[in-house]
Amino acid sequence: MALQIGDALRSGLDTLLSEDGLLITGVFLLFNLGNTVASSTFTAALFDEMMNMGGPAGPGSVAGAGAPGFSVSDFTGPFSLDVAMPVAVVMVLLFLLIGQLIKFWGIRLFAEPREIMDENTSDRAVMAVVLGGGVAVLTFALSMSSSALNASGRPLLGGLAGLVGGLLSLVVGLALVYLLQSIALYDGGYVATLKHSVARFMDAPAQIIVLLFLLALLGIIPGIPSTASVVSMVLPGTFNLPSQSVLQVVSMVLNAPVQAFSLAVITDAYLQVRADQDDDGF
């Protein structure tokens, strides 16, 4: 049986509206608040580092924005902390790992007990941090390589790094789309779990790509308030919108159920393709 996209979406909606779904949505909301502080703090620290390296923008303006009236606080809102760059990096990395643990817990929560092959939660949670966190950190590093090269005055290399990093992130993200589900619900070691994750993607690659595309479209909704706040700053008076901080909070609130729904949908998709394989050696 091929992956049934409609079944996965319906199962995800039912899970989202259940007690477990509401619980994980609330946890995602709290996580989003902390993650916003971490990412805003990192953005502010990165901006300061670029200014110290002699970035193209003058004091109080955003590097390369071409709009001298903007400061970095216009984009980070009231959520950034005044800390050194190493501390900001640690904050971002810490929340990357916390995010993996939350998803791991949510997957175990969404699955039926009979669908969990390894009941040793602590060992599998460590694997989630090591494998899932490792992939998340790698993706983050790839995304930052372009900014680092641009800040060092090498825009051509920065553009190339951004292109290569984006392609690598896409390939890794697709091939390991079921990685956390495999960690949470499978019973293999580190290498076996990686192979199992890739094998399950290869069982129905076209269907999962379509499903991910649909979830990506849904993910646009939480970003609308933040995008609107940026537009209102660039074109003042065009829209009568609430303050940027209010719009950022709205984005956080909208993003939480989308994250929970997406996690439930991908988990159901994984269980569908896994049920189709009695013994594939992985």
C-alpha cells in the first residue's frame, strides 16, 4: 500500500484536536517563545559582529538594507537580549536540541504503545539529541555559512555557499524526513536507524514530497503577521497594523498548532510506510 496522503492529513487533524494534540500544541507555544528570544538575540549579536567587522551599514541601520532609518531592533522586536555572540550561539544551539526532544516526545505521545518498538525512552531520547540534533545543527551551520562569508567581505563565495547550503539542506531534509520518527518508534542502533529512516523515505518518495509541500503551504500562514510587520516598516502608513511585537506573538501562537499538526501528519505517514514493510533488513 502506497502512502495515503489524505489518510495522513485526516489522522493529523484528529490527533491535533485530541488531548495529546492540545498538550503538544501548548508545549510548542512555550518553545516558540523561548526560541524567538534565542533567534532574536542571535540576530542582534550577528548584526553587532558585522558592524564591528566594518559592515556596509552605518550606525543604527541594517546592513545592506539601504534604509538608514532602520535599526536591528526593528526586526528583532523586544525579544532580543544584550549578550555576547558566543552566548547567543549557545542559546540558538540549545533550543535546536530542545526542539528535537520536544518532537521526540510528541511522536511517542502520538503513537500507540504497540507502535513503539523500543520502550527505553532515555536511550532513544539521547539518540534524538545526537542524531536529530546533529542534523539540525548541520543545517543551521549550512544556513549561516553564507552570512559569515558575506560579513567577511566575500559576497561571491557567500552566494555560492548559500546556494550549495540550501541544496544540501533540502536533500538532507528530504532523505531524513522520518529521522525523528525512526528514533522514537524504531529499535535499531544509530546506523540502523539512519538506514531505516532513508529506506522509509524511499518507500514512497513522491507521496511524502507532495505531503511536505502541502505542509509547507500551511506553514506560510504563521509567517503572514511577521511579514506584514516588516512591510509596514518599509512602507509606513500603508497598513494600519498592530505593533511589531504583537504581530510576532500572533505568529508564535499560529505556528504552534501548525507544528503539532505537521508532526502528527509526518508520524502517521511514517507508520503507514513502516506497516508496509514486514522485514526490509533495516
